Amino acid sequence: MLEELETRWSRSLKWEDYSTLCDRMTEMRTELRQERGVKNPRMLCRHCDEIHEMIPGPVTIRSVLFALRKRGLLTDEELKQMDVEWRRYRSKHRLDGSGRARAEQPVEATADPPCS
């Protein structure tokens, strides 16, 4: 997975293109988990006192940046600078962590959903 990240990433990559990269990394993580038989985490639901399987969230742009740092493709200073740039870009364009437009949610949609 990290090898693929290294081949797909370049310093000239625009923030808009990171979303596609994050999608691919999320797909790869899902495939790896399925191939290796890794089960999703479980949680105790406070609504019904039952245990439910959780679905991991998508790979975020920040996690990609930290992975690039771990592989030695970014220095600490570059990581810090890109992290600040990403936060500004994300805020300006109202994006989620994976670079997708945030949907406006009504107040009742943000409350805890009932168990199914």
C-alpha cells in the first residue's frame, strides 16, 4: 500500500487530486483487510446495548501526508508547511478530511442515529 502511495504521489500534486489518491488508499486498505480476514472493530451501542461492527472511516489527506513523512518523502518542515496549507485550503473550500465537499446537514441529522 505504501509502495503504491509512493508511485502515485508527486510534489506537483494539487490538493484537488489528493481526494482521488485517498479514495484509492481507502480501497486498498479495504481489500487488504478482506484478503487477510481482518475484522472491523466492534462497539457497544449505547442505544440498544448490543455490539455492532464499525466501518473504518476513509483515508484522509493528513494521514497520506504523515505516511509520506514516514517513508522519507517529506521532511518534518515540509510536512508542517503542507499541513498548514491543507488546513487553509480545506477551510476555504469547506472540505472534509478526504477532500470532498462537506454536505450541509440539518441539526437532527447530526444527532445519534437510532439502531437498526
